Amino acid sequence: MSTVTSLVQSVDWLALAPPTVAAAVGLVVLVADLFLPAARKPLLGWIATAGLALAALSLLPLLDGDRRTFCLPAHPDVCSYAADPFALVIQFLVLGGALLTALLSIDILKDQDLPAGEYWFLLLSSAAGAALLPASRDLATLVIALEVASLPAFALVGLRRGDRLSSEAALKFFLSSVAATAVMLLGVSFLYAATGSLHLSRVAHALTALPDPRLATLASAGVALTLVGFAFKTAAAPFHFWVPDTYVGAPLPIAGYLSVVGKAVGFSGLILVTVQGFPSYANVWGPALAVLAALTMTVGNVAALRQDPRRAHSAVRLLAWSSVGQAGYLLVPIAAAGYVDDPGHAIGSTVAYALMYAAVNLGAFAVAALVARTRPANRITDYRGLYHRRPVVALALGFFLLCLAGLPPGIIGLFAKVTVFSAAVDAGLAWLAVIMAVNVVIALYYYLQWTTVLFRGAEDTADAGDAAATGAPEAAPAGPPVPAAVPAPLATAIALATVLGIALSGAPQLVLRFASGALL
């Protein structure tokens, strides 16, 4: 008698809790928006913030083991979802970044009259996709998670109705991302045709022994096209052109969200497909990513160096180009993984660096959001004398910039850069380590330049003409105004980022232990 193989898969809802909770709360917010009167719309922000905190807390029961679900009935070791150490660390980064973004957004929604229901639903939906991606272990789930994280972000960037910069930014982001997704899907289809599977473990096994040279050629094309798609998501040069205009046009919390959570999504996907899906093609993707890393960090830092401090939105543009340069550093250990026998160990340096970068970069965007409340043009010159107006905020921003530069007292930034540098040296990529050292020196100039502006004598000239040219409301009148109180959610976000940065600088082993162990 023939037996019929069961196609029913068991579902481990505890393992799925982080993305599931975020998605469920997003639906709750969407429905609640229909019934709440306009005066009570701010309640939606607190529901969303609580939901993200609950999603982050749902990671705690998963710390005791490696849980998997959506496994093939006949092959329980081949699964589509794995809550392993790598996935949990990235999910913590993603949900923590989304939580800080929510705190930044609560008052900005009121100031800029953004639609609350749509905003919080889109943010939670994007966070759910971002939390799903690092646990995905097949190419189909990876692509779906990537698009669930990306599609709401397009709408969030363009949510300021009637704002020309916002509309242009959303359109550029959307068209560029759609093109990259199309290229990636073509690569995935080539890989499926060549290997007959979408699960990363099976793809990796099939790529080691393709019976037909034509299939090998098809697989090579699939690997290359898939990498191009993820290179766009990480803002690696030359696929970075959308970053500056998108960050300037987006609401500031969303720019910070894209710089941290968007990058975490791209890098976690890139790590999974290279280390777990294409290890037999390390001789292809290793050198390619090394070149991309060198190009990305150089383009980002040189462009940041050329920013005019008096130009409207120069502070956000500098942070945007800085994030491109930081993406180059994050690529270095992934490239190094293609040259070593234990790639899972090498990518730990990327995770360690990403955790440091997430905390301090979101902190910098939080301070930028605070300054933009009174100086909408958000020029670097608008930060002159910030120490005299808001000494605690200025010290916090100075600390964040020094962390990004890798200078004391930002010890965690220095240690994270050393681990990335060591990963390149250990892999025999001395030339890449030299280029990274040169770029770190270049970055020191513009980070220190901005830091010194904070402590110069106060300059209270508000250029209303420049503000009008940018479509923003006029800045505060000249004179020594008394600073308005910082909104509690925004103050909380700045305080959390500062405390986290100080804690990591005081005990860098909290992050750097990820660089010393194999996460995959």
C-alpha cells in the first residue's frame, strides 16, 4: 500500500512571537483608528510603542535554545524559520530601533500633522517584516520579509502630504527599490531553476555539485543578481544614490529608522544568503563584497566631507552620507567571511558593529529631531551654541558623534572599529584594512567639525529666508530665547540612546562578545 506524505507543518508560535506581536498590534492600531475621535488619536502612538516593547520582550523566552518551525515533514532539519542566536540578536536590534523611532515620532506627528493611524500601522508592519527576515531560512521567505519591511517604508517617507521633498524622496526610493527587487527575484528564480530548492541549506548543498555546466552558469548568474538586490538594501555604492534625498524628504524619525533598521534588514539578508546559502561561491562574493566595502566607505565619507554646513538640511545630509560610509565598515567582516574557514565567526564583527551603530545613530537623529522643532532648515550651523542653550542635549550629541568617529569617550565605537579592522587583517585583506584606516581618518574631520560647532559661542540668527526656501515654517526670532521644554517621549529616546551608548562604552564586552563567537 502506498503512503501519502503529510504536508501539514507544525507551527511554533512562541518562536514566531516577535514578528507576530508587531503585526498583530499594527492591525489593532489600524482598527482602533476607525473609532477613536481626532482628539484621542495620540493614544495610537502609545499603543504602538507598547506593542513594540511587548514584541521585544517576547524574545526573552527564546534565549534558552534554538527553536525552529515551518520544517519539512520528511526533513525536520530543513526549516523556513529559525530563532537561533543570530536571528534573536538582529530581532532585538530591529525591535529596539523601531521602539526608539516610535518615541521620536509621538510628538512629531502632532507637529507635522501626519495621519496617526496610517503612520503607526505602516511603522509596525515594517517592523514586523524586519523582525521576520533574520529568522528566514529560505529564499521565498527572505524576499517576502524584505518586501514587508520595505513597502511600508515607501509610504512612510512620502507621508507628508503636499511636501515636494517628501514626494520626490518617496518616488526615488520606490523606483530604485522596485528595480532592485526585480533583479533579486530574477536571481532567486535562477537559483531555484539550478538547484530545485529554495531552502538555504539545500541550495548550499546543491551548489557544491551541479551536474550540468549550464546549470552552474545559471546558478552563478543567480548568485550575482541576488547579491545586487541586497547591496541596494544596504545602501552599498554604487547602489546608494537614493539615500541622501530620501533621508531629507522623510520625517526625521523615519530617516533614523531607515538608517538603522533598514540597514539591519539588508545586512542580515546579505549574511544569510552568502554564509548559509552560497558558501561554495565564497571565491565570487568574497572579493565582490570587499570591493563594494572599499567603494562604499570611500564614497560615503568623501561626500560627507564635502557637505556645506550652511546648506539647508545639511545636518541630515551629513548623517545620510555618514550612514553610507558606516555601511562600508559593516560590509568588511562579511567580505572577510569569504576568505576564512569559519565564516560564522567572522560575521560576528558585523553584528557587534551594527549594535553600536544602531544606538548612537538613532541618538543623533533624535537630537536632530529636537533641533528641527525650532530650526526647521536643520543646518549644521543651527547647532552652533547648542551647549549654551541645551547643555545636556549637546553633550549627548557630542558623545554620539565621537562614538561614530571611534574616539574616547565613545569607547564602544573604537572597539567596534578595531574588531572590524581585525576581521579584515585576519582574512588576509590588508589592502582593505588600509583603505578602512584612511576612511576612519577622513571621517574624524567631519565628525569633529560638527562636535566643535556645538560648543562655540551662541549664534541666534534665524535665517527666515532659508527656511521659506525649504518650505519650512520660519525659525524662532533672533535673540537669546529660553529653550522650550523637550517633549517627554523625545527626551526619553535621547536618554535611552545616551544611557545605552555609555553602558556599552563602559562595558564593551556586552557587544563585542558577539564578535568572538559564531552566531550561525
